[in-house]
Amino acid sequence: RGLPQHVEASCAYVLIVTAVYWVSEAVPLGAAALVPAFLYPLFGVMKSSEVAAEYFKNTTLLLMGVICVAASVEKWNLHKRIALRMVMMAGAKPGMLLLCFMCCTTVLSMWLSNTSSTAMVMPIVEAVLQELVNAEEECEVITTAGSTTAEENKPIGICINNT
């Protein structure tokens, strides 16, 4: 009845080793996730074909593909182009930026899963936030430059200052 005790103990051992690798990050997380794939067949817990079937589900392959697409978008700076276009359309208004992000995600969700669309939009969000932070830093540098007249102290660009 059930599995033999040595198989249960081997399974527990593999889980503990995987958890220790995962939590301590002694090895990269991707390598820690593959520990059961190698140790389950080695200890006789599962056949390698059964382990491989668990690793290569449709959802897993879909997410791997989308992560590859998101990485390529980031490598070729497409996310920066999209972010710049969104900031040009919306300005620095938070409500309009949110609307642009929602529209971008909606268009992506027509062809991809919701999780995949979110993974694709994250580099765009990061690029927009970085541009806004850079613009704010430039604005602070301009306003604290030590100019003498009030007209020279007026901020330019997206700086919002009522002095």
C-alpha cells in the first residue's frame, strides 16, 4: 500500500535539497528548479519521462516563450521606443499614463495570456518610470543651479513648479 519507505525518504530528501538551494540561492534559481529533474530518476522516485512531462506543460512553454519575447523586446530597446511614444502622447499626467498602459496591455491581451501580457508590459513600465525619474532629476538640477533672476529659475519641460 503506497510507495516504499525509501522512495518517500528519497522524495523528501530531494525536496529538502531543492528548498535549501532555492532559499539560500547557493545556485541560480533556474538550476535549483532543475534539481528534481535530475535527482528523482537517480533515486528511483519517478521515471525521467514522467519528470519531463511535469516540467513541459503547455503553460510552462507559453510562459517561457513570452519571457523570450520580452527579453528580445528589451534587448532591442523596443520598450524604450514604446515608452517614449506613450510619454509623448500622455505627457506626465499619471491618469493618462495609466490609460496608455491599460490600452497597451489590452492590445497585447488580445493575442497573449494575461500573465504573458503583464510580462511584456513590465519593461515598458520600467522605461517610463526611469524617464520620469530622469526628467525630475534634471528639473531639480535646473531649479537649484543658482541663477539670479526669477525668469532663469523657471523650470522647463515637464517640471511642475509654481514659483
